[in-house]
Amino acid sequence: MEKLSCDVRALRADVAAVDALARLQLAARQAGFELRLLHASAELRCLIRFTGLGEVLRVEAERQVEEREQGLGVEEEAQLDDPAA
């Protein structure tokens, strides 16, 4: 089954949105797709679970952005046996 991703960050968390997503999920399955919801707000995720559609409407978990370390150079301290001449 092919995956179909849907960015729902602009959706308002209300029953009309959940109804539309449930209908979209049904149409996607009938067409042979697996619908994944991306960037759902906490309120929308809560409403989906509250309506009992948490198993039907698959919301992708938000991934934490990895913190990158800035490469500022090497800062080591050591004693040299032979100082450079």
C-alpha cells in the first residue's frame, strides 16, 4: 500500500476537520493508499483521540529537531615535549 502524506497544520481543530479527514482516509483506502497526517496541532490530535479515530486517522509523531553542535575549532591544552624552534 502506498503512503499518502497530508500536511494538516492549517486545519482548525474542530469536528468538521475530523469529519473531513475521516472521509479522506476512507477515500484513500479505497484507492489503495495509506493516509498519514503530518504536523497536526496538539488540539487536533486530542480531538482525533477523543472521537475514537486515533487508530483510523494515523497522525505522524512530531520529530524533535536535532540540535547541531557548531564546529568552533579545537580547544585542547597539552604540554609539548619539543617546543617548535
